[in-house]
Amino acid sequence: MAPRRYTSSGQNQPVIVDRQHQHQHQHQQQNCDVRTTDTVIVGNGPSALFLSYLLHGNIPTYDTSVHGPHPDPVLHSKLSQLGPDRSLYDALETPRSIEALTEHFPDSAYMSYSNQALPINVLLDTLIQPNADTEIGEARSRIKWERNSSRRVDHLVLGDAGKAGGQWAEDPIGANRDCETLSYAEMLSLPGYSFREHYKRTHRRPMPDLIRPTRREAASYYSAYPKAVGISSEVFTSVHAQRISQRPGGGFTLRVHRRGSNSNNKQHHDVHMTIHCTHLVLATGIYSNVIPPPPIYQSLMSLTTPSPYAASNPPMLVVGSGFTAADVMMAAKKAGRKVIHIYKWNTSRPSPLKGCHPTAYPEYAEIYRRMKSSVAATTSPRSNQVTDGEYEGFPNAQVINTHPDGRIRILTIDGEIVERVIDEFKYCVGRRGSLEYLSPELRKAVGVVDAGWISGDTMRWRVEEDLEIVKGVFVVGSLTGDSLVRFGFGGCAYAAGKISSDVKRGDEARGIKRKDEEGFENGVRTADNRRSKGACIIV
């Protein structure tokens, strides 16, 4: 009997059950706490969303019919050997095949390729947006996305964020959401529905070239992406992975918790469930956890407002030297607030703001100029320090005493102790990822010692060998060490190719022949209420 389709509207979300147990469907509708699917993607940021787009059967092929051959003739020659009808997955089957395609990149005489990102990520970036760093306007992609539903893979995207977009959808520090992103809009685009298309849809006019969207606009784009490309039926939000372990017979077991919410005038209760899967993709990134302040700042976490010691319009204390601290200070300036800034200054390891050109990033360059001026002032009497009434910088200073009423004492780099009164505190020294949702045995298998402190370097040595770090476990996104959205595509393509090949071999071994489905146009669903086979809807 053909499997039924289940549809829903609004924000109801599906959970996939094993197609071999369709006869249990009526019972499971009443007791939906155990599920089975082929692949679970943990995280719902840009890489997770793009991987879902691929697993829906959107297959990349090298295409020269629209914009001609790739501007790198060596790469074009290698890709042409695939033939016109073979997918890029065939060229990305093994680490060695990827190396064969990209080994000329460092010495290329035709293009300048990044030597910092993983070669496979550089490869997909240059195919999707050739010469993206030098050419202005819409990208002349050399990839065609062909819809092949027979290669669709049952999967779930489970993200802790309240909306699709991962960290783009959240603001744990309370920075200004209207600050512009570091990347230009084209660099934030995902295949299938570009930022340019979203801008035109929301603003009702063409997007200008070389714009840096606000974080609010970027969050809006990633939130809209699942519905625009027809993957929203597999994308879960507000889902926390509590524990993931390997199953003795192969595959993985996930215990997850979905937080209750109110949406579309419906009450969604807390749901705890167990999910079994064959493939696991780690896409939670390296920015999920804000580094907490040390104990000395504890009393500032709940300041008395207003402080009896504060003058009118008391300043804000900001600790940190990176972009988040800068975003907070820009928001304070916009609100007419004065800032007391404590930050590390190390010439051998400078602030990332140093790399911001005054023309491209004038707001960040201005903050760096103020930081540098405060450093210069420490070598001369403080009476000679130039202040603008909005900013007071203390490089390499220490807070040695705090009070809940906002009084703080600062030990400056030249040994002076100064007292100030603040009414707000922001600790912005960075974020780290976490893999604490993995069982101790699985953490050991993937080579992670401190699962609560994951940086871009933690798994780099593993993914440089193979993005499938353990059989059935893939790493994508910033967990690979490549934090830019544009350098997340290659890992996703590799994972999708390997997973779909595994599924195809499994189907062939069981004598299952998949047929292409109807209802798709240009690789996008014409009706987003079409659910995966055997879907069970949680209300």
C-alpha cells in the first residue's frame, strides 16, 4: 500500500517515522514520542538549511550553458570530465577526489583562492559565486540545481533557535540588531532563494550592489528561506538536543526536548521525544554559547536602577575588544549613552577591528581608532588624554571591585585606581560552541575532550582529513573552522552526496525503486504543505 501523505498548515511541524512501520501510524499519532528517520541535522543555521535543501533532492551539476565555462580553465577542464549529466556529488565522493579538483588552487594563475578555508568549501564557493570578491552584481553561478526527488532523503533539522537561522535569529548579548553585518548581502545568500530575491520581495525594489544588510535583515532572510525553497516541513525550531548516543547495531539515538510556545493562537506544549537515525550531521556552530563573565562581575548582573550614586545619564560598561563589543558601543552611541570600555590590547594578537578598512567599515574603524588613542594616552599623563564625552577606554585594565549599585573600581595599566558608576553592563569577550549534547562515548569517538568549549580549531584537524569524522557522523558549518556563510557550502555538498549514496545503496539492496514525485517547479515545491512520507504532525 502506498504511504499516506499528511498535511498541515501554519507552524505545525512534522516528525518522520520509519516507513517500514506504517501500520503503527494510528497508534503513534496518539503516542508520538519515538521516531525514526534517515538523517538528523542538529542546528538550524545557514549550513543546516542549505543541507536540507540538498537532501530534498536539489542536485548540483556543473553548468556552462548560461555563463560559459568557469573562469579558471584548469578547474573547468577537470569538471568537464564529469560529463553533462553527472552531479557534482560524483566528483566529491572521497577526500582524494576533492584533492584532485582543488590541488592547483594555491598556485592558480587564473584566480585568487582562499588558502584559509577548506578546499572543498573554496571549491563550492567559486562555483556558486566565481570572483565574488572582485565582481559586482548578481553572481554568475556555474552550478545548476536539478530537482530529482528520487534522491530525496528523509531527514529532520533540529535547531535550538526560536526561528530558522541559528545564531542569526538570536541576540543573547542584546546588541543592536540594526548594526550592519560584516559580509555583503551576496555573501550571505543560500542557493534556491538568494538574498537579492528576498530583498526585492520585502522592499519591493531591486537590491543595490555592495550593501551590508543589518542583522535584523539577515535574520529575516534566513527565517524566510525554508518556506521559500520548500523545506519548512523538515525544519524544527526551539528544539534542544539533550543527548545523542551511538546505537549498538549502528546509527544513533537522540533524546530531544521541544519547548512549548504560543503561535497562530495555538498552545504548543513541551514535548520530549526519542529519535533514531542512520546519519547524524553536527551543525550547531561555534557561537552557540556566550562566554560568561568571571565572578568579579557577578554583582553587576542585577544592577540597582537607578543607582543612588549615578549622575544623570550614567555610562554603560562594555568589556571586550571584538565585533560584538563594537556593536554594543554603536548602539549606545545611537542612544546617546556614554561608554566605559575595558579591553585587551596585544600588538602580537590585535583586535579583529584592526582589519576594518575605514572606507568599507567606517563604524568599526572609528571604534578601533578610539581604542588605539586610549592606548597612546597610557604612555603620557592622563590629563593629556583626549576624550569626546562619549567614550572612555581602559586598555588592559582590571575591574577589582564592584557593587550592585553600579559602583566599580578599575585598576588601569599604569597602576592607577579609578572609580566609576555605571547603570548597565555588557560582557562581550566572545562565544564558543558546545557538543555537550553528545554522549561521552560519542564525544570520544569524534575526538572532543572539552565538549563545552568548542572553537574553530577544535575539530579542524579531523575535518581536514574527512568531513565524515566517524562513520555516519558529518560536520558542517563553522564547526569545521570556516565561519563565513559562503564557506559552508562545500561541506554540505559532501555530506549530502555521501548520505544520498548510502540511502541509494540501501534501497537497491532491499529492492526499492524510487519514483520521482510531482508538484515541483524549478527545484522548489509549488505547495509547501506537502510532507515527507509517513509524517506525524505535532500540534
